[in-house]
Amino acid sequence: MKDRRFGIAAVSLAALIGAAITIGNTAGLRLNFTDSAPHGLWFVRATGESAIKRGELVEVCPPELPLVRLMADRGYLSPGDCAGSGVTPLLKPVSAVPGDTIRLQQGQPVTVNGVALPNTVAMPAVPA
């Protein structure tokens, strides 16, 4: 009898956690455990492109590209619900806005208005 009650309690708890995660995600709550943004609970809301400012965090879905598939296959990107790519949306800081000059050069960090962005040199194991 105790085993049955334990089983019912475990299934009920799992259902409750699943419902809470689903409702939270629908409401715009995101748990971030990646290094692309500070770890923690974030609230995501829709906004127009013109309202985005440098330094703000945005949620983005990587496009369906061979490079994104390679990164997912290697475990750099987690499986998720982004349409097309099938990976988890990423929280990323905005580094450039309309009017900024962006420079990409192989083997060099990305620059915005002549200022190098940290951690933007391509990984040698990633062909891009």
C-alpha cells in the first residue's frame, strides 16, 4: 500500500512540475543555465525591433543552418522548440543597433564601431 501511495505522489509531483514549467514558459518565464547570459530566472516579453537597445538581453532562435545543426549535434546547443532548428532559444545581449559599424574578420574578434567584443573569436572546431 505504501508503494502505491508513493507512486501516486511521485506521478502527481511530476505532473505538477510539468504544468508549472509549461505555464511559466507560456507566460514568458525562462530559466537560463547557459553562459550566454547570467544564470537565473528571466521574464521575456515581446517588443518591437525599434525598441531594442544596446546592452539589453534578447531571446533569439538560431536559424535552420548546417552550422546550427552541427553545434546541436556536438552538444553546444540544447534541444528545444525553435522552429526549424529544433534548439532551445538563446538569451543574448544586444551588441549593435542600426547605424553601428560591424566588422567580421577571420581569426579576429567581432568589432562594433571599432571596439572588439569579448569572446567572439570563432572556435577552431567550428567551421564558421
